[in-house]
Amino acid sequence: MSSLLPDLEKLLAISEAMLSAAGVADWEALASHEAERRAVADQLPGLLNSGLSATAQERARILIEACLRCDARIHPLVLARQNELRVVLRETRPGA
């Protein structure tokens, strides 16, 4: 359980890298960072606050909320890109 906070800090760093990649439309980097983040998240225990001090629980909460804020900022950028791609795909469809 001692690695929980460093793992959450790593998740936040990756989330910030994802946001940066989305901000410059580097979709390949975004996908790569997302896969890396998923691998780290999959290693986290089911009960994140089990055995943590109140101070560590508060730090964990702050880190998780920061990750969620990154996700909230990434989401509209990804949706905009998906909409752009839909337009491009419609325009290049044979017989359209």
C-alpha cells in the first residue's frame, strides 16, 4: 500500500501529458499515454483508502480529483476531433 500515493502521482503526471497531447492535437501521443495510464490504474488496489492515514487519504483524493479535471478538459477536445473526422470521412466516402 506504500506505493499508492506515488502511483496516483504517476497517474496525474500521465493525465497531464494526455491533456498536453490533446491540446496540441497529438492524438497518437494521447493514445499512447492513455494506454500507459490504464496499465498503472489496473495495478491499483480496489480499496484505495484501505490502510492509509487521514493525511494520505486526503492527498489521494486531491490526486484523483486532479486526474478527473484533466479528463474533463480532454473530453471536449477529443469530441471535437471525432466530429472533424466524421466530416472528413463523409467527404471522402465513394459515391458521396
